[in-house]
Amino acid sequence: MKKMIFVLAYALVVVSVFAFTKTTENNKLAILLSNQYAQQMADASDKMEELDTAVKQTLLFNQSEGSKKAREDIWRLSSDIKRSVASLPLDTAFSTSWINYLGRIGNYAKVADASSEPGEYHKVMSQASKNLGAMHDDWRLATAGLINGRYSMDEWNNKLNASNPDINWSNLSTSIKQYTEADFPLTASESDAMKKKELKNIDEAKVTQAEAVERFKTLFPQVSNDVVGVDRSKPGSPYPFYHIRFTDGESIGYIDITEKGGHVLSYLAERPYGKTSVPFEELKKFGEEFLKAAGYKDLVYEEARENNTAWHFVFVREEPFYGAKVFSDVIHLKLAKDTGDVLGLNAMEYIQKEKLHRQSIKKMNWKEFFHRDVQIVENELAYVENERKEQRLAHYLKVTRDENGHIGTYNVLVDTETSEVIKTEKLD
């Protein structure tokens, strides 16, 4: 009996010590996390002051070339603050509004050049500087509780999620939205990009839930025998869709189908894999045939990569007039190596079709454009988005160059009308 009491007492001590140790560790982690977030918020506050200083510095000059360094600082600091805000425990609407404003002020500074109208730049950035001051005051008020250590991490989260929080996050986010709309109204290109993101260009008839399930069964007859649930997207979703979950033998997965038009947004299936391996060219052919059967008939193969169980293919929409690839309109397809079954499909970018415009093609002397040691390997046409979010027709070039005995390979995109280099990308 004494032995049993001893064992129980010993066990109780061990459990108590373990619980105390875990509690201590959790408290230390919470303190560490609070300190980390507090430091990030403080750093973001400092960078906001630097950002306002950089904005003021650009207002010293009539010609934007004189403010080039400060404009580069605006772009760098706005990007840094955006990353900080995105990682911090803040109200979602508040942080989204902040990130949107920071992105716009950074983009505005980046695209301003010597040809920009100095008076317009001065007018916009003067107002932005005034609003940055007000927004910085709001930021300090909203984040003070965590920065000064008044709240622990748990207390901060509780207040953040409370029905009546100390800070009126809704009013703060609304103010920032108003500043954004007043200081940096959407350009036509940005407006088109926003509509594209929210699938506002889809004007097709709505499909019912039953029709969406039938569409699933038509596309994936091998796994659609047992639908275990159909949910509708939450109210306020930018593109309402049906979320269909399924199970079939050893396969489980889901498919999302838009309410407008019944388009597949995404599809994912999981299952065990066999030891057989279908040759790459056959898999590529399977993929092309599946896409055509699914109604995606204007796609061309672009690239593929593999892992130990599947090949991941990228297909690009081909614009018919120029035969140009539209790199903003792609479909990602995942095929199992053992059978060629479709395991994944992401068509969101494809169904968000870009509005394209005709564009002149200037005759180029590539020998003068590139250095003499640069060789052009491939030359196609493609539509790509420039820094101003405009879809531009471009020469899509693959070039090589001897780099100290190693061949360097690059993709270079050159505007067909202006000869602007839109993008240069080094390939592995």
C-alpha cells in the first residue's frame, strides 16, 4: 500500500512538474511572440516616418529625375511596410486597406519618370504626404497596446476579436479606403485588372447546384460516383462558386465550379500511387485531350515540371490574330505518372480572360538591340502585363550568352510597338 501511495505521489509530482514546465514554456513563447510582433510594429512605424520623409524629398524638385533616389526609397519602403503589415496580428480589413494604399503609393512613385507632368506629381504626392501623417497617427493609436507591452498576446487577440473592441477598426479601414480612392484613383488598366480578379467580365447565365454536379460528372466520370457534400461560397465572395467534395474508392478530393457559366476554378484529388510510369509524351497528350474535351480549345503547351508521383503542366491561351501566347491566361494541370489521371486543375487565371488590343509591330534590328555575343534561340509573340498593368504585345525571346565558359539562358520580353524591355528573366 505504501508502495502504491509512493508511486501515485511520484506520478503526481512528475505530472505537476511537466504541467508547470509546459505552462512556463508556453508563457515564454507567448512573451517571445508578443515581443516579436511589438518589434515588427515598431519597425513598421519607423519605416512609415521614413516613407513620409522620402515623399517630402521628392517634392523638392520640379523634374522627377532630381528625386530619383527618393522615389526608389518610396518603392522600397512601401514594399517593406506591406510585408510587415501582412504578417502582423491586425484587423483584416484594416491591414488590407493599408496594404492597398502602400501598394498604390509605391507603384505611383515607381512609374513616375522625367516625362511625367511635375505639377501633377507634386499635387498627388503633397496630398499623399498629408494623408500619410494622419494614417501614421491612426497606426500608432491602433498598435500602441501591443508595442508598449500593455497587452499580452492573448489579451491583444481577445481585444482584436471582441464584438466591441477598443479600436474602431471599421472606421480606420474606411478612412484609409477614402484616402486611397482620393489620392490614387484606379486607372483604366487597374480597373480592368480588378474586374478580372473578381471575374466581373463573366456575363454567362448562372448554373444550378445540380448542373454544377453534372458538370463535375461529365469532366471526371472516374471519381464522381460519390459526392459527399456541396457547399456554396460565402456571401460577398468576388466570384460565387459551388464547392463539391467527393470520395471514390481510395480517391478523395474537391472541385470548385463557378456559379456564372459553370467554369472549373480548381480541382484536386488525392490517392495512393502505383509503380508504373506513363511516358512523358503520352501524359502530355492525355492532358491536351482532356483540356479539349473540357472545352478549353485555345491552349498551347508551355512547360512542365515533375515530382516523384506526378507531372505538372502549364498550358497558355493562344490569341488567334497574332498567334501570341497570353501569359496571364493559363491553366495548371497535374497528371499522375502511374495512370495519367488528372489529379489537379487550376483554371482561375484562364477564365479571368484578359481584354487584348491590337498593336503595331515595329521592325527590330536584333543585332543592334543586343550585344554581339548574344544569340537568339527562340522568337515568338506574347501578351504580357507591364508595370502599369497594361496587356502589351511583346517579342518573347529566348537568348543565350557565353558567361565565362558557361552558357547563360534568358527570357527577354520586348514591347513590339515601343521596344520597351518589359521583363528579363534568367533561366536555370
